Amino acid sequence: MDNLKNNKYMTILEAEDGQLEELMRLSQNDPWKPVFHIHPECGLLNDPNGVAYFNGEYHVFYQWFPFGPIHGLKHWAHVKSKNLVQWERMSVAIIPTEKYEIHGAYSGSGIVKNDNLLLYYTGNIKYSEETRYANQCLAIMNKYGEISKSISNPIIRSIPEGYTGHVRDPKVWQESGKYYMILGAQRKDLTGALIVYESYDGVEWKFKGELKTSLTTFGYMWECPDYFSVGGKNILVFSPQGLETKGHDYQNLYNVIYAVGTMDIENLTFNIEYINELDKGFDFYAPQTFQDGFGRRLLIAWAGAAENQYPTEKNQWSHCLTVPRELFFEDKILKQRPVRELEALRSDHVHIQGYLDGNSVDVENNSNSYELNIELTSIEGSIILLDLFKSEEERFRLSFDVKNDIALIDRQTFSNGIGNEIGCTRTAAIELGEKITVQIFVDCSIIEIFINGGALVFTARAFPLELVTAITISANGKLKYNVNKYNLKKAI
């Protein structure tokens, strides 16, 4: 595998006989590989793309480099599901074989039009490591699942005046008889922005202009934009790069923001009321949302970070996606909750309840793929600790500072450290009160934590030295606990 870097721009069509099978063999028995999260059989996964409900099925595409755990030539891999739980791997959806996408089929979105799913993406062209160009492209999936690239590609081949080659990640929606495309961009003064195109047919596009917000100097690049409405509110999601840490905010190198406000697309304004981070964990980026057949706004994100190296790389694979999450706008917060369909994976129910008074309790567990639901009430102490993957040497900790309304996650004890140079803890402010609810999904090496009905979410990866299943709850004062734990079955 020493030649992987030399093959950085090789397509899957150029694979040697048995090459992919060997990579899959090396990765298939990795104990850190999830069993119900979408992940690659081999190679590197990153951004989810083109997520959609189409023809009675859920479709998730994702950025994929097949030949190893590096950011090489990006393809679009494809999985589908009838129920958001059991995922079926499909043939590779987009292979970057054309000159307009010669250095990768980068991220984009999907939208249903008649009997087709339109898949918009950025065709990446690199002249050097510092200089690049971007085309916006279209692939079309028909109702039989057949995918072809548009004969009109690239559907947008020029970069507007005033912007660098960092223009990417088209998000397309339909409104008032038109199609709109919003793209992440970088101005030539090296500040981030969002730009907009419009179309009457989704194929021929006209540049409309830059979306004006109050965030005029907010990082050096904005990428992975999304726009939608939920709970009667307009929501703009994007990933600004180059923000400095500010208290509990922007603790990662790259962060994800949602802005609540009012969109006036005709006049190119988004009037921001306030902004928040979407997830406060270590490993969350490039989320995409879509509306399903039940009218729900669902979100899936990449559970990873581009700047980090992960221990699975030695087994020739990296990264996974989050579980699908339903979005709600409540109490001025964009809340995320795991979709209810995940309950179909439950088995081996364990229930315990009781009281703590300055002591601890262990939760019976024999698996590292499980759901843990905890309700804490009658809280009188100031500190509450929940330890996962607990051994003498290691543990992943969630802690609550009740007096100061702070939640914290901590992975600093793991020998297989990740991103230690930017810190092993993440914190968030949250109103805790006398009742705290926590829903946690653990899947071998990914942890997703939903606090107080999704008002606060942490996504994190952790890589214990061995199969460690211990779970402990402790407190420095009195509280009442009610715990339900389920093992979760394989789904991909």
C-alpha cells in the first residue's frame, strides 16, 4: 500500500484485479468498524451528498476515495434504504472521468424533478496545490436507479468575478416556480461568502449574485451550505473555515453554523436573528438535510474531521456518517433527534432505576453497539459523570456541571488519540435544571449524544484499545436515575 499517494488521482475503473478486494479484506475485521452507521467497505468516506427521498426509498451518496484512507480522487458512493435503518450498497454513482471533473466529483445535493433525481455536484480541477477551478455539474438518476451525466455538463463553467477557485457544494431547491442554487465561496479578499444562481429548468443557470448577510468577515471560506424551513423558521446552514475559538464556541478547526432568520431570495438577503453551532462534538461536519415522504426534515452528516488522522487508517478505511436525525425548531433552538425508525434495531433490553448519593452505579452491558437512554431527576449535587468504554486506563466521559450549566465531553485518556493538538475536551452551555435526559448511540468507534431532547448534541469518535463495554454513572450528590439500554443489531 506504499504507492497509495502515487495513485491519488486514480478512478475505480483503473483498479487492478483484486486490488479493491484486498483493501476490503484488510478492513473488514477492524473492531472499530460500525455495524449500523453508513461507512465505506474500504478507503475514505467524507461528506454526505445528494441525500433524498425518491421513488419510495431513501438515498444517501457520499464522498469516497476507494484506494486508501487519504483525500484522493473523490467519487460518489451510493447506499439506499426503504426504512432509514437497513442500508444496501449500490454501484458507484459518479466516477470523475471527464475533463470538467478531472480532480474529483466534489460535494453537492439532490432534488426530485418528475421521475428523476437530479444530482448536482462540483467538478474539481486543480492546477496546483494552491490553484484550482470549479465547474458545477449535473448527474441524473431515473426511477430505475440508472445514473447518467448531463449532456449539458458543466452546467456552470465560470467562476463569477471577485471570487477565487474555491466555489463548491451546490445546494438546490425550488421556490416560486424557479430553481435556486446556493454555493459556498471565497472572495478574492480571502473572506467567506455564499453565492446564488437561478434557473427555470434546473439545467440552464444564471448568476444572481452574492447572498448578503450581517456576517461580512466570518472566516476565510464558507462551504457545504444548506437552506430550508422548519417550524416556521428559515434556517441557513454552512461551514465557515478560519474561526477563532470563543468560549464554548468554535472549538474545532472547522465548525458548522446554523443561522435563524428571514430569507428574501429575490433581493439576495438573509436577515440573521442569531447563529448557533449545530453540533458541539469533535467529529461533525458537512451536514445535509432533505424532506422525506412524511414531511420530516432529516439530517445526515460526516462524523469526521479533515484535519485529523484516525487509527483505522492502518486498516485502509476511514470515517462514517451520523445516524439520520430529525430536525425540530423549539425554544429558539434547532433540535436534533435520532429518527424513530432506529428503534427497529433494539434487542436485549436492560432497565435499571434507583438513587445515587455521592456514589456510582454500573449499567449492565456486553456490547459496543448500543442505545442508552438516561433520565436524571431530583438532582441535588453539582457534578454528574457518565463514563463509556471504561477500563483501568481509558474512558470516554460526559460530565455535567449543574451549578454552572455546562456539559463537557472528554476523550483524553485514549491511547489512540485523535486531534490532541486542538484539545481532547469540548464544552457547551446548556440550561440543566433538576431534570436531565440523555440519549446516546454508541457503535464501536462513534458516539452520538443527544441531551434534553436534542437541545445539545455531541458527535465524537473514540478508539478503545480493546473491546470494553463498561458504563458507569456517578455523582457528588443526590439524584434519581432511570436507565434503559438496548443492544443494536447490524444494519449495513
